[in-house]
Amino acid sequence: GKTAFMTKDRVHQDTVIIGAGLAGLSAAYHIGDSAHVFEAKGRVGGKATSETFKGFTFDVTGHWLHLRDPEIRRWILDIVGEENFIKISRLSRVWSHGVYTKYPFQGNLYGLPADVVKECLVGAVESRIAHVNSSPSEPERFDDWIRHYFGDGIASHFMVPYNAKLWGVSADEITSQWCQRFVPKPDLEDMIAGAVGCKADAVGYNATFLYPKTGGIQIVANAIARNVGNENITLNTPVKAINFQEKYVAFETGQICQYQRLISTMALPNLVDSLIDPPEAIVQARHRLRANEVVYLNVGLRQPVGQPDHWIYVPELKFPIYRVGSFSNANPNMVPPGCGSLYVELSDRKTPLEKLQPMITSTLFEMGLIKTPDDILFVHERRIPNAYVLYD
């Protein structure tokens, strides 16, 4: 474990909060002046930050505000200002088998090759028949859950490959319990209607969303930080060690802060690694925690994006992309006049970008997002460590 620090120069705080992402800032706001936030980076926002380059604004991939909880919705609209948001009706599709279909895949099979539609519908019907008299308990593993509710066709054409690309592990390594609110389960009648093209309503947890008029998602963190107060936030101060027995945090800057209460919003493995003399059981448990890294590209285009979507799912394993989104389609203020922008999330997290680039460009062309490779002004690679917790 870490060694203990001794010094007379200790600051005392009632509540120390590690991390100035949305969770840390919200905690500080609700606790009030007795809390102080320490942030490793040079700005607030955590994973909900924005960057600008030559007039283009990019978030850390898609940060569309769904705000399902009425209390949180009211708070965010009050604190940021309702007038600073636009309300957007989701336009999201799936690109597979060379065609676009509406999202979610399982409720919108219309437009796919006839044999694929047949396979998906037959599988869905067979799975319903198989489970008519079975117990209502949910399958434990995510791959079993997919086949239980959607059948083999939808599993093999979308759910299993897409989730393997997203999570970086196969669906049999993941529990089904995470997915209830994120994976729409249309009934059989809706699935058939969606397969023959007579279904109008948008399904899913995010049929509409809010997005800032200017400045990207960063304005949300900035607004909360203003209300917390600059005097209660210290930036550029990474944690070096935490002595939870003597209740102090030592920072890389040499500062030491004594606390009554500690709230940590940093990744759990990092928290455990920072502890001085943690219990062995905690260390063992820490090594079982898994999260994937997201590798994505910020892409600036000379002209508007060739498709209207806010984001597109790409399930087929032959493509190195699992999702592409467009900030400029949601809000043209995110780019210079006449331009477009994409964020491209990569399922291949290991191959160097220069090797992948030709395949990525050809995929964007095939999807109709660019007319020619010359449309691309720049490509910036970014990585998000601890992006998705693997629910195992």
C-alpha cells in the first residue's frame, strides 16, 4: 500500500469531494459551502466536457440530455437556463445489410432484405411460443436475455454483434440486469407492424432530448460550477493517496486535506489504488472490476453531413465502427457555417489509427455520410478510460 504522509500544513474541510464531473459538482452544490471539490484536470465536467478546434465544438462523444427524472430536469433547466437549450426530436437509425432502418432495430425491420426480415420475425415468434408457459424470471446472462425476448434472428443480426462491438466482450460475459431501461422490448404486434412498415411512433428511452444552443455539453458543468463557487473548487490537483483511517487526502501538488466526510467520484479501481493500507478483501475485489475504454474520432467536414441522423448504430462486425453521431445535425452552431461534424466510435480499440483510417473513410462513404474523402478536414483520435462498466 501507499506510505503515510506527515506534515503540519494541513487544510481542514468538512466534506472533500474528489472529481469535478457532474456527480462531484452536483454533490458540492447540494451540500453547500462546507464541501470542497478537488479535480485532477484543468477544467470541470469530467466526461461531460467539450473541446473546440477551428470553430468546431466536440463533446466527449454523444451527450444528449434525456433528463427523465422530473426533479433533475427542473434543476438543470433552472441552473443552466431553459432558454439556453433546444429541444430535438431524435433521428436515429441502424446501418446494416447496406440499408438504413429506424431505431430500435427490433421494432423496425422494414427495409431489410426479405430473408433477414423473415429470420428475425420467425425467431421472435418462436421465442414467444417457447416462453408462453415458462416462469417469468429473467435470464441471468445478456445473450440468453436477448434470445429470450427477441429470438435468434434479431440476436444474430443486431443485438449480439452490436453489443460485442460496444462492450468489447461477448454478450455471454455480461449480466442482463443492466439493460432493462436501455433495450426497448416491443410486443410482437409492434414488431410485425415495424417489419411491414406501418408503425409511426418512436420507441425507446430517448425519443426527444435537449441540447445546449451554444458551447456544447460543457455549459452544464460550467453552470453548476458557477453556483458551487470558484472558491470551493480546486483544479489541476490529482490525488496521490488517501488515508481513510486518519481521514486525509494527499495530493500530487503537496497539499494535504483533512476531512470529516469524503465523496469520491473517480473510477473505483483508481480510488482503491489510492488508499493507504486498504483491507485485502477490497484489493481482491478491485481486481475483479472491469470497464472498457472507448476510442473515438472527432471528424470535421468541409460540408454538411450527408445523412440527417443524430446518431447511427453499425452492428456488422466487418465495419470497425459501432456508432457514428453528428453534433452538427443536432445543432448547426457546433460547426463553422456550411460545415459538418461527426464523432465516430471504434470497435477496433487496438489497431493504430493510420492503419484503420482507409477502412473508416470507406465506411463513412458507404454510409453516405461523406461524398468524397476530400470532405474530411481533420480527424482527431480520443480515448475515454473507464468508459463503460462491464456489468458481469
